Amino acid sequence: MSKPHMLKRKTAFPPDDTLFGVKKRKPVPHEFVLDALAPLSPRTRPMFGCLAIYVEDKIVLILRNKDKPDQTTDNGVWLATTEEHHQSLRRDFPSMRSIKVLGKKVTGWQVLPADAEDFEEAALRSCELVLAGDPRIGKVPGARRAKPSGKAAKKRAR
């Protein structure tokens, strides 16, 4: 009895990984902020096309640096805070304002705009506050709601 002919597969990798969909990582925006927070061993996660920074159980900052001309308005360092702290934080950060891309006049999130004259100084000052455990900066993210499934999801879709 003859054996079926087996095809030999040759494994050849192209000189680059473009066929495998490997994406180059974007550079970290305002990387000096991560360097300043290094003693706290912060974690990062991509969020909204930006980079969120977590210290322990709190989100403290988001780093944003969009390239497109129509998206640069809110570039800078976003502070996770609440409206009750805006006035006192504004004394420390005169250029701080609400984030416009969120669509509300006043938001809990505030931005230290990258185009402000004192941006780097303000960003480093925000890092000092985070390092000192200032309660005005940082939020514990809420639990995510589970997506409804089964009959409940169908009922809501009607």
C-alpha cells in the first residue's frame, strides 16, 4: 500500500512583521510624568486613545497628545478630580480647565493644557501632589456594569 503524499511546508518569515499585523507602539505622551511618578510604581492602561495612570486602586492622571490639528485642544495632563476640588486646585494650577472634548461645561476631569506656558512645571507639580497622596487628585474607578444577556437584553432592545 502506498502512503499518501505529504506536503512539506516551508516556514519563511518575511524580513519584517508587517504580514502579522504587529503594530508599533505609540510613544508615551509626556513621558517625563511617568518618570516623576516612578517611585510609586504606577500602572498604565490605554484609555480613549490616551494613556491612563493608576497608583494603587486610583486612576490619577491621563496623558494625552493627539497629532491631528482638530484634536489638539485637550492635549496635556488630565487630572482625575472632582468639582469640589476645582477651586483649590486652580490656585496651584492657574491654567487648569475642564476638558472640552467631554462636551460638558464643567467636568470632574481637568486638564493642564500642553500649550500653556507653564505646562511642564504644572505637570511636575501635579506629580508632586500625587506622590504626596493629595486627596484632591485620584479617583477609584466604579465597577463596570455587566452587559445584560438573554431575555433581559432582548426586552431592552425593543
